[in-house]
Amino acid sequence: MARHDRIAPTWVFDVDGTVIDSLTGSSLRPLAPELLAHLADRRCRRLLWSAGGAAYAQERAAQHGVAHLFDAFVDKEGRDGDGRYRVDRFLDGLDGVVFVDDRPEDLPVGADAVAVSPYLAPDPHDRGLRPALLRAGAALPPWGAGG
């Protein structure tokens, strides 16, 4: 695994299956607020994007009380010739951008992705954001050392 000495200035989070459970939509993934607050404290730009659209992303974040932790809400609108999402409408390029997504294969070629396991249903013991917490340099909860 590559070592990252500084935190990227922009982080793009997927909604369903990454930040919010994809089956019921009723639960926020454990440690999502802590990760987002950590990035906000470091003045990183935080975007929430969804194939359901920007309004959908914003509604979901508001429903779970974390809309204030994002700087913008964007569409996963359009795919390139390889079937990967295009980001040119809201990003100038991929430098300095980290994507946190449960479907990294859908991201642009060359994207810096933190792949997380799909968050399917409410699970207070989920540790899926652990790779993103580590990448961001955030303190891990007590289970962090071994799990």
C-alpha cells in the first residue's frame, strides 16, 4: 500500500452503500460523522455524490444529520466510453482528490480510491470506513488496532 504523507484537499464520498446503508437507507455508516468532521477540521473539501443526483445526496445527508459536514452535493452524471463515471463537471482533475466508494471499479481511470466494503444494512459494528480513517490520519476507535 502506498504511503500518503499529507491529506488530500478534496474527498468525494458515495452515498448508498458507502455512507448510508443501501438496502433500507435508514442508517448512517458508523464513524462517518467522525471521519467527515476530521476532514473538515483539516479544511479538506468534502463532496457527497450519487447516481440519484445532487438533490438526492443532499436529502440523504440531511435525513441522517450530516449535511452540514459536506461542502457540496453532486451528481454521478454521465459515464465515459469505458462505463466509468465522469467527474469533469465538478472537478478540474484528479490530482489531490480521494474517492471513498464501495464500487471503485466505476471511478475514473487514475482515480485515487479508498475502496470500502458495501454497507448493506444497519450494523452498529461495521468497520468499513477503517481504510478511509487510516488514509485521513484520523484516530481509530478502540477496535482500530486489531480490526
